[in-house]
Amino acid sequence: MMEKKTPLIIFFLILFGFCLVASLYTSSMALLKATHYPVTFETVKWDLFLNTYQKYGLAKPYLKTMIWGIIGGIVPIFLYVVLFVAVLIGLRKKKTLHGNARLANDVDLAKSGFFPKAGKKPKHPAILIGKMPKGRFKGSYISYSGQQFLMLYAPTRSGKGVGIVIPNCLHFPQSLVVLDIKLENFLASAGHRKDNLGQEVYLFCPDGYADSEDLAAKRLRTHRYNPLFYIRRDPMYRFGDLSKIAAILFPLTGDKNDMWTDLSANVFNALVLFLLDCENEMTITETEKTVADGSIIVETQEQPKYKVTLSQVFDLSVPKSGVRLGEWFEEQIALRNSPENIAAWQTYLAMPEAKHSAQPALNRLSDETITLMRQFSAQKDEQQQSILLTFNANMKVFANPITAAATDGNDFDLREVRRKKMTIYYGLAPSAIDTYARLTNLFFSQLLSENVRTLPEQDATLKYQCLMLLDEFTSMGRLDVVQVSLAFTAGYNMRFVFILQNREQLMDAKKGYGKEGAGTILENCAVELIYPPKKVNEATKQISETIGYIDMKMTNKGKSTGKSTSRSTSESIQKRAVLLPQEIVELRDVKHKSGLPIQELVISEFCRPFIAHKIISYDEPFFVERRQYAETHIPDIPALTVEEDEVAQAIFMMQQREKFAENNTNNEDL
């Protein structure tokens, strides 16, 4: 507070000195005027009154003349005191009954940081959140620089795509990860980000992506992402990393079925640990090949016996030998941890590395693997069946050959988003959101958890900020890692844009984060951007209350008649919201020529709330040029290696989903 008053104090000190000097001259001028001498530059001296007073004092013959001189000297000091008192009164906070809220003015906006000076490069990249329609910053984009988060409330068909998502896909200069419903953002920006922003660009579609040529050729494309790749192999971290994955794929809901979910998660953990224990086991495959002379040769190739993938986990749950899973567990324990195999490993490990012979063919199982396997095999047959039913229900998405192929390896590394400029689009059809909700949750949970281990200050290679654009944020279920780490995530240069239809979605106890969890998220969002809703609801009332209230003077006039007529006037102070809930809804009345409501409301911790315009990216040359380039330079995406009949079936399902989406356009957005 003192820092804000320092310039004012300096001003008044300088002004006081000026007034002292001025009083010497004005006293001299008054003295000359009283003695009928001409007042000129030659006659007015700064020390004239002082010398006269020193010589004559207040002697009676000169008293009247000296009083005029004193009055002349007092005038500048008097004016200074009047100004000083007026400023002090002005600085006093006015006491109000209901509040003195208001919308931001140009002075507030200039201090907000939303409009950086030209040529001044911010320390952290900016998110574009709107455009000013009037005032000092008319026509300027609203740039939200820094490390803090943004929450956008946007009803369906309110322009979130053209106003926030696509502009930032085309503009944000550093790493970007987008939850891309319908793949519109990939098509509209990937080419620009790859060629013009110099980024590595990836598209992960768990159910495949196909353009018109791919559909005709029965071909599906996607970059691959393997969640199990991110389990650290160090025994100290291995089970902890695995447990986090299991908690997402087998979430507890608080109902009576949680027991079966928990037991099926143990089966999942046992199978993954088995794969990790056997990760370096190799097998020899033989392939027949016809050479130029028509003869057939057999090529042998060594390759891993097991892949550490989610589809491999699902495959292992149904043993190929036909025995039950519990029996297979016991067989593997007996085979791999037999006295003979353990002795073979002890002998192998005791040898000097230079003399190592071929290692034993079968790896040993860890104690934690054996424990979990036996927990399952010890159950009765009926209980094992119930556990596996729950296991299959949670893992069936990885039985899909397309999803299995899409999660079969890694074409990108989530740990690199702060080391190099890269963009990852997580693509989904609207009708596939629920099907892949847990995989989506797992993807973004791992993206965040893998990047909040090392601060940029501790590793000079972590040079870039990663922006996560999460459209339909609650569609993937609760991201527990967000609640736990959100308060310190910004310091790791991991930044969120949360997009929801309304605040109620966030506070929903089942599909959202509950009131407490929502409060934690909102506390860490320095900016809330509101696209006006279609009707007054609890959300608009809360927004109105957040903006605040003012005192409104109401004058009531009365008139009474009878034997004599009398009139009365009374004043009262009423509470009035700066923006009433219905006035927030009425912001929709201002529309772009396309018919899209164009006004938005910005509430931030940087300045008072203010009304701005959305960015209409298809009407802005800056974005139109970049989008046109992107649409004609779509990056190549690798094709999946999947059997043709399975691809045909997947394409058929994709087309069915598209038809379903077309028939439910009310659930889609721009």
C-alpha cells in the first residue's frame, strides 16, 4: 500500500517546495501593489518582502503595507493546504452499505498485464482469451501470460472452438497437448504447428483416424501410446507407478461392487508385474520366405516373448493352454521359481560379467508378483469367475484390435514436452468419449505426473511450457492427480485450460470433483472466462454475486390528500448488482454477423471484471491464413498394422458413430 502512495508523497514534497518559493514572489508582488509601485520583472525580487520586513518589521506606519505582503505570501501556501486536504479526503475509502464494485476501466486494464507493451517479450507464453471492443485497447488481443490456469465456461454452440481452442492451437508458441473431440483442431492447426512453429506433431487416436483415402483403402492411422511404458523399472517405484494406473482403470465408486473392483485390480497388478518380471525374455520365431529362384528359405528372428502392453495383459487373462487363470498362476510360480531355476539364476549372477554364459531361459518372479497371483488363485472358483467378469468389463476396450495396436508401442514420450517443442492431439469422436474415458484419464494423468517431478530450475533442459487444452474436461472422469498436484503444477511449467459447459459440471459429486475438489481447482485458476449462458441459472447468480454490488440511491416521493395536500420525499440506499443475472444472459444479444454471440465476461485476480469480445478466428486474417495453411498441409500419420477385416469392422463402427453424432448435433459445439 505504501508503494502505491510513494509517488504521491514525492509529488507533494516537490509541490511544497515550489509553493514556498512562490510565496516569496507573491509577497513581494503584494508589497509593491500596496505601495503603488509597478509590478514588473525588474521590480519583483524573491527577497524584497524579507528585506523590507527585516528593516521595518511591523512598525505602525508600515503595518498596513506589511499585512498585504503577508497575505500575498500566504496565498500559495493556502492553496497548497486546500489541495492537500482535498487529496486526503479523496483517498479515504468511502464507506458503503452494500459495496462499491464496478467493471474495470482503461486504467485497471493497463495495470492488469493483459495488454503487454509492444516489443516487450513476456517471460512465459501467452494464452489468447479475447479481444477488446472499445476503449484504450480497442482491437487488441487479451494476452494471458504467465504460468497460471484458465477456466472457461462455454455452453454448447457458444463458440469455444473458434474463440479459444483453435486460436491458441494456431498461436501458442511452445508445447501443446489438446483433447481434440472430432479432430477439428488437428485438421485446423497441425500443419501450421509442424511447419511454421517447428514442432514435432503427434496424433493419438485410440480408435484410429482415417481420411477419405484411408476409408477406401481400409486403413486406420494413429501414433502409438503405451501407458505401461511409464512404469519405472526400479523396484523402489515399480509397484507405486503400477498402482496409480490400476486406480484409474479400476476406479472405486463407493458402492457394493467395490470389493470385486479391488480384487480385479489385484489381478491386473499381478499380470503386469508378471510381464515386467519377464520383460527381457526372448523367443525365436521362424518365417518362411520365397526367394528369387522360387525356393523357400526359413528365416529365424529373436524377439521379446511378451510385450508389456495393456492388450497383452488382457490376452494373458485367458491362458492359451485352456486352464483357468488361477491354475496358470500356480503353474508359472512352480515353473519359474522352482529350486532348479533359482539355482540356475544364482549361478549365473555369481559369475563375473565377462564370463557370463547365456542366462536361464525363464525369469524368476518377484515376491510381490507371487503374492498377488496367490491371492487370486486362493479364491474359490465362483469368486474367481466374478473377479474376472469385473476384470473383463474394465479391460475390454483393449480387446479391440485397433486400440490394442494403438497402445502397442510409443511414438512419442510424454516426458519430453518441456524439453522440446511438441504438440500432441488426443483425438476422439464425440460418441467415443465414454468408451475411452479411462484411457483418456490415464493419458492426461501420466502427462501431468511425469512432468511434476523435476522443476525447471533444477534441469536446464526443461526450457518450455506445456499448455494442456482440455475440452469437455469432466468427460474423462476425475483426474485425481489434478486435485493433488494443482497447487504446485504451475511451477513446473505445466499449464491448464479447463473447458466446461458450466460450473455445475465441475461440482457434480459423481461425474465431477464435488464442491471441495471444484473449490481447489477454481482457487488455482487466476482467470475465469464466461461465455454468457442461454438463461438465468444458479451459475449466473453466482457470477453476478462474484462481480459484486453497489449502493443505489432511491428517491421515493409521496403525496397525501385530504383537508390539505402534502408532499413528502425520502431517500434510501438499495443494494444493486453491477451486473444482474439477466444482464449477464443479455450479453448474448450482441452478435457477430454470423449470428454467434460475441461478448464474454473476464473475471481475474489481476483486475476488476470486464466485458470483452470473443476471438472469431474465421474472421481474423491472422488466424485465417494459418488455418488455411494447416488444412492444406496435414502431417502424415503412421498407419496401424492390423488385419484388414478388423480394420473394416472398425471403419464401419466409426461411420456409425459419425451418423449418430450428426443426429445429435445439439450435443456438439462449434
